[in-house]
Amino acid sequence: MGTAAVSIKNVTVSFRGEVVLEDISVEIAAGSFVGILGPNGAGKSTLLKVILGLIQPDVGEVLIFGQRPRKLRGRGQIIGYLPQRPLTNPHFPVSALDVVLMGRYGLLGIGRRPSRRDREIAQKLLAEVGMAAQAHSIIGTLSGGEQQRVFIARALSVEPRLLIMDEPTISLDACAQDELYELIHQLQEQMDLTVIMVSHDIGAISGHVGDIICLNRRVYVHQPPPIGRLGLEKTFGCSVEYLFHGEIPHRVVRVHDD
Amino acid sequence: MMIEWLQPGFMQNALLGGLMVSLICGLLSVFIVLRRMAFVGAGISHAAFGGVALGFLLQVDPFWTGLAFSILVAFLIEVVQTRGRVEEDTAIGIFFAVAMAVGVLFLHFSRTYNADIFGVLFGNILAIGPQQLWQVTGVTAIVLLFLLFFYKELVFLSFDEEMAWVCGVPVQAVRYLFLAVLALVIIVAIYLVGIVLVSALLVIPAAVARNLTRHIQTMLVVSTSMAMAANLTGLALSYQIDLPSGATIVIILAGFFFLASLWERRKKAGRNRD
């Protein structure tokens, strides 16, 4: 067996004395498509930031393809990242192409401008996410779904082996969500990616990913969907009303105690 | 003649110095506006007062003491804020008030309540001598080099700092460098408009450009053009009708901003009607 894409061993993270992640141990195999599921405040984004090296765990160890995240940063980027709110300033004066090129800035190093090859890579990625025609549009003038595609292209512009997405479908309508999942599956196959996706949307995620990690401070791993109601209830700590089981979405009626 | 006002040597110094200062202010202001650092600029410039006063007390060139003071305060604000103990605006509010208070004490001990201090507060571009001109030239060269080397990192940082870090940009180093460069620009801009009015030069040019442009590259061009145009007309006007030049330049810049806002609003209204 080769090295795992992500190997997390006994990681604990706390902010100002409050434990956010508690003794997390997870292995994510290379080439898999993993969904991380959990309620608001479960520590989903924190776990991603630990994997990215943005947050150092108090205890435990994280290895990305066998290396520490902070050592990986900037040296032949391995992780592509799509943050939860990628456009913090909606009026920022740059084009879609500029945004995708930004992904390559760290690889280029200081004092060097993007070369013709960088531009070609960026253009090609924009074409792959179906945004070639809007390359020169100002990012803030694009629709939410279009922006998300541009930011996926930026995440891929580092030519990563691991793609991490934080709630990528949160601002999209149902139609755009399906398109996005389709796009990600297609890119995963094309580029031989390991994909980790965080969501709080049970329905959406269970229909599209391979394995599901349920997170609520601690970890509950489920192999293939559908996941049992009890497992989810353990994660969310409340009754689960809507679920996708297999192909058809339907309502799960909770058995009341009384 | 139009260029009659350029005959005296001091006016030529003023014009040359003023144009260089407005060039670098125009460029830097774009990043200050995009990174929402207007208050940081105001804080550092006021903090410079403490350093300048120290120069008077020690009887050394206030350029160096002012510079040291501004960089020190800028870095302190950054350290306190990144440690996460105090909010940035609170930190600025405390540090610049303390630096100014210290400055007042320095002035008290130096016993120099003279016209120099008025010049420091409100600018005295007509007093730019060869030495100041050299300082302005040096600072301009440093700022241009900095932007040449770190342009793309600055753009990424302004766009999304966390993502810039993830992509391998040395975020912390660029932040500190930017603050040091900002302190340099503020010190020479004090010659032109004085401590109190520096933030106008650091904010208004980019604010005008933001209303007139859509892409960062044109924004940089328009911002510097506006700053230089205001400087040129401001100097000419203040010479012709005998007005304080720093204040005149700032008011012209404000006029540009007003006109640009009107233009932007009319354009929007026109688009809505279509």
C-alpha cells in the first residue's frame, strides 16, 4: 500500500481553552473522494485548516503524502484549496484570469512575473471549468456559480494532488450544485486527484462522495453511503429529517419515543 | 506665461519633490484602499510626530528620527494585532495618541516652539532643499523597487491573505515590508502636506481611481495621475493666489473625488435606465 494522501494521528486543537477537535485520527487514501459532514461549529473548517497547515494542532501529527503541511507549503504545491468564502471583497478589481494566475504566485517566487506558460495553464483551466469566455471579466461581476468555477480553477492551478473544498456548494442553487459535482468528478478522474469536501448538507454530499467522515469534535467514519440514521444522529446530535438513500431522496420519519 | 511660477529655484525643488511624492503616494494608496488600511496610514503619520519632535530635541535631521518612530509604531501595531489580544483600530488609536503625547513632551524639553513645527503639521513644500530632495529621491527609488519585486504578492495579499499563505506567499514578511515602505512614504509626504494631511494623499487618489476604473492596473495609472495632477495644479494655484500649498493640493484632490463620484453615479443611473 502506498502512502495515504492524508494521515491524521491523535490531533487535538483548542482555541482559548475550548476544545474544537478532540483526538482525531483519520487516514484518507490517495485517489478517494471523501466528504466531511457535520453540523455548524463541529470543527469542519478547522480540520481543513489543520490539513493545510494554517492551524498547528496542540497535540498530534498530520502528514500529507508523508510530509508535514508547513514543509510542503510553497515547495511544489501539493494541495489545492477552495475556501468557504473565496471572495472576501466583492469589488476587488481583478479579472477571472488574474484570480486563477494568483494560484501560481507562490510557485513563481518573489520578483518574477507570470510567464506565457503560467498564462496558458490558467487559460486551459478556465476552459476546463467552462469559464474561458469570461477570462477577462472582473471577478465580482460574475454569478456565484461562475465565481465558484473560477476559484476551483485557481485551486487546480497549483497542479495539486489533493483538492480541498470547504462548503463549495453553499451559495449555489440546486442546478448549479449538480453541475459543480459533475465538474469535480470529471476533474478528479482527469487529474488523478484526491478530493476532500466539507459540507453540512447531508443530502447533497451522500449522493456524490465515496467515503463520509462525520465530524462533531470527534470523528465517526462511515465507509460507503448510505449512512444509517443513527450514525448521523450521533454526529448532529439531533434528529435527521431529510436524507438521500441511494438514488431517490425521501424523508426519514423519526421514531418517537412516546 | 503659464510656467512663470516655475522660475524661482525653490519652486522647481517643490515641484520635483512634490511630483515624486505624489507618484509614490498614488501607487501605494491603491493598496491602502484595497487592504482597507486608511486608518493605519493616519495612525503611522501621527505617530511620526513623536519622532520628528525627538529630532528637534536631539537636534538631528527629523527625517531619521521620524522614520524610526513610524516604523517602530507600525510594527508594534502589527505585533499586537497578530497576537490577537487587541483589535487593530484600538491598537492604532492607543499607539498614535501615545506617540503624539511623547512628541509634545519632547517639544516641551527642546523649547523650540517655532514655525518648523507648523511646517511639520501642515506641510511646507516650499522649504524643500537639496537634502530633502535627495531623501525624496531615495525613498521614491525604494518604493518603486519594492513594488517591482512584490507587486503580485501585494495584489494576492490584498485579495485574500489566507489563500496567499496557502499558496506559499511569504505573507508575514510582505506585511512588514509594506508597513516599512508605508512609513517611508509617510515621512517624505510630510514635507508636502504635513502630518495632519498625509492620509489624504494616501487615500483619495485611489478612491478617485476606484470610481473611474475597473481593473487594478488602470486603477494604479489613474491613481498616480490624479495625485500628480492635483500636486501640479495645487502648487501653481497656491503660488498664483498665495495659499498654503499642502492644503490646496488636498482640497483639489477632494474636488477630483467629488467629480469622480458624480460621474460614477451618473454612469450607474444611465445603466439602470437602459
